[in-house]
Amino acid sequence: MTAALVFHEKRTIAGGAIVEMTIWRVPAAVPPTTHGLKYSLFYGFPDRRVVAFDNERGKGDHMHLHGEERAYVFTTVEQLIDDFLAEVRKAGGEP
């Protein structure tokens, strides 16, 4: 099995900020996760990340908020998107 795109959306919002969300179903989970998804959700500008949620080999599910990295507990794709968009709104973006 190869990776299969589950969801992708990219848009530019007020002030030139970018919101991009990409979620893939992968043939093997990205350790230490077990859910079988690889994702990257980004809000920021071409030269500055404001909010991001992603999972990375060795780090697992986590988020970046204003330059600080924190653990994230993944439950569902829908909750991931909801949590990300809530953080975007808190950061002043209107997705």
C-alpha cells in the first residue's frame, strides 16, 4: 500500500496568512504513533509559523504554538482539524 491523501486544503486569508492542512493515510504508523496517519496543519506566513500541528518520526503527535512545541493527543481526524482551527482563531486568524 502507498500513502493515500485523506484531506488537503490550502487558502490565503486576511493579511496574507496561509492556512494549509494535509492528512495522509500511510502504510505504517509514524512511530511512536499508532493511528496510521501522517499530517501537517500549518497557519502562518511564508517566513513565520504561528500554529502548526504535525506528527514526526521519533516525536509523535505534537503542535507548535508561537514558537513553543507541545504534545498533542490525537483522537480523530475531525477533532484534529477542529483543534487546529480553534488555535488558529486564538492566534488571530479567521480560517
